[in-house]
Amino acid sequence: MSNAVHRLSFERPIYELEARVEKLERLVQDNPDARQELQEKRRELLELKRRIYANLEPWEVVEVARHPDRPMTSDYLQLCFEEFVELHGDKLFGDDRAILTGWAKLDEQKVMVVGHQKGKTVKERIVCNYGCAHPEGYHKAISKMKLAAKFGLPVICFIDTPGAYPGIAAEERGQAQVIATAMMEMSRLPTPIVCVVIGEGGSGGALGIGVGDRVAMLEHAYYSVISPEGCAGILWKDHQFKQEAARALKMTSKDLL
């Protein structure tokens, strides 16, 4: 995780109460009478977190989905899977680090894992284009899914991208066509595919690895045809209306049930 503390504005009451709890934890070492107050503050802190995160506004959900310390594909591989073997390259152009692919074991089941990777440090994020894949990334994803289908093994896709890379070089290499082809190929693969939106589900960049037999998303993630800022720029000609755009897009997990 990054060393800098990234604080969200709506979490301010949480940080203030956490500071109070830390102060009581130091105080209780010399004053045992403060132990009861410490226990009460810990319960209050837990309830405060539950209350705040149960009533987030759509734009606040976007902020959580974009949090730099949010777990990404590599973290889920470490926490949930074993024996991960990364597979590189698309056999056409190069290896796009924004898409992570490889074999892994989930319990006793061998699977192919495909997921967006944003990177944790500034250097990694630049290499991964902040999770925005080039055409070769989608070529790589589909070729590895076909490999999984060849061996009759399921595919698990982790979606976490603001969108496909919008650069000139990506367009010259057929970004839109590659995404369309990836969606077609996923719809025809003779093997189970499970897709999970673990953070940002942005536009065609998400759909490029988002066609599956089961599609799920985490509670504080979003799945949208466009970012709130992009929507605000089109409808209101001003990014300042991003909160209104986030509400209008109906893109949170609650909205998409």
C-alpha cells in the first residue's frame, strides 16, 4: 500500500474518533479507570463506520472505488488464491501491464485469473497506465481465456479500470475493435466465466473483460458507461456537477441490483 494517507472528506468524523481512541489507548496504560471509556469509544467507532458506509452518496462511492489503498487484483491473488503463475504477452505486439493474467488455484480448483492492475506506487501506476489497458492487454486477456477453455478450466475476471486507454497509439491499433472482439469471444467461450467489479467499472474498458456467466460487484464499487466527470462535462459543460452526474448515472451496486 502507498505510504501517504489518503483521507476522504466524509470520513472526517471517523478520523476524529480514531484519534480519540488512540489517545485513550495511551492513557489507559497509566489510568486503568479509562478502560471503560475506551471500550465505549471503540464500539462507537465501529457503529459510526457502519452508519457512514451504509449511507454513502453515489459520488462518495466513486471516491471509495478510486481510493489508492483499495485492494486490487494482485491483492486478491495473494489473499484468495494459491500457486499463481503469471502469463505475459499477447503474441502480437507486447505485454500490457494494465491487464494481469495467469493460472492460479482457488481451494482445489485450478482457474485462469484475468484482472486489471492499477499499480500501488507512482512508478507502478505509470507502467500500468493506472489500469487503462491498451489493445494488446485485451488481446492478452482473450488469448489466456481461450487457453483456459482449451483445458476446460473456469475463468475469473477482476474489473477495476476507469476505462480503456484513450491514447492515439491505442486507437491506431484498433482499441474499439479489440474490445468488441473480446466481448464477442467471451460470449462464445465454452467454459464458465465469473466477472467481479472490485473497484471502478469504467465503460468499454470494463466490458472488455466483463462478459461472463455471472457478473458481480462489490458493495462500494461502480459500473458505468462513463465517469461522473465525463458525464458532467457533456450534460452541464462543467465538471463541478460530478456529484449530480453520479446520482443520475445510477451506477452503484444498490442501483444495479
